[in-house]
Amino acid sequence: MAIEVRIPTILRTYTGGAKSVEGSGATLDELLLNLDTAHGGLRDRLVDGEKLRRFVNVYLNDASSAAWRPRSRTATR
Amino acid sequence: MLSISRALHEKIVEHARKDHPDEACGVIAGPVGSDEPVRFIPMQNAERSPTFYRFDSLEQLRVWREMDDNDEEAVVIYHSHTATQAYPSRTDISYASEPQAHYVLVSTRDEAQTEFRSYRIVDGEVTEEPVTVTE
């Protein structure tokens, strides 16, 4: 099932200017790896080693990761 | 160089004074590529701290989406320091991720006088810039 991923302006250089791209993955970790195959370099802006970079927020259906601070295996659904 | 109207300059200073001794923070949006601060958006300091600021993540999502829908970008990202000089801290620098923005720092450490300075922060490098207040 395709996941719609909305991209903030400052990261659109990795998506050829696209505001929104599609990806897939059962977890956030899988999704970011998947996105990185089509948009190389995007994942490195978001992830440092195993964790999201400090000050990066990921919103799942508009709920903020600041509240659930995910481990890389958090389910995307 | 930051060019900002007196009215917007006053609004930033007022916000900082009102929230003192907590740090105040917010954004001024303008049309993409214009470098012109137009729309004042005071925001919550989710840290509610006299020494740190952080945008509330849901408010940040709402504000940034709204700017995107309006073809605006963050021209000014401001916050205040309440006991130290108006210069970005190491945390402020690592928090800064919008290369086109003018990072404005205000200090309310002196009751009589508010310091107002502006910086570009790109790839962790801070460069102070002059501020022109227009009538």
C-alpha cells in the first residue's frame, strides 16, 4: 500500500521539487530506506545512525513524532 | 542584510517583552523568494524556558503547511534571550535549518533597552548581518 509522504520545502532538492512523493514500508525505518532509493540523500538528512536527527519531526497522519519519539521499528500504520 | 518595517520590528520586541522571562519565538512569513518579511506569526515556546526555545511540533506543522499553501516561506525566524546577549547559542545554531531565513535574536536582559540583531545560519555557520528598519 502506497504511503503519501509530504516533503518540506527545504528537502525538495532531493525530490526534484516535488511537494509529495510515494513510498512504502511497514515501519518508519523501512519507509525512509525505501524513499532513499528513489531520492538519494534524503534519509541522511533525517537519520543519524539508527535514530532520527535531533529537531527532526515526523508526523504520522498529522500526529507528531515529538510525542511518540519513534524507535526505528515503529509501525507506520 | 535584513530589511524590516518598523511595525514588524516593534511586534517582535513587544512579543519578547511580553513573554519575558521566558524566551519568545516566532516567524515572519513572506512570498517565496521575495526576502520580504510580511506576515507576523508569533508562536508558542514549547519549552517555556528562560534559556531554551523550541516550536510546538503541531503548531510548527500548521504554520509551515499554511506558508506552503500560501506560496510563502519563513523570511524571519526570531526568538529572544532573556539573560544573555542577542547571539545564537550552540543549540540555536543546531536547531536552525532554513538557509533562506534571517535568524533574528532579541535580548530582553536590560529592562530599558532591547537588543535586536540578525544572522544568517547556513550549515552551522553563523554570520551576523546589518538590520535596516524601514518606515
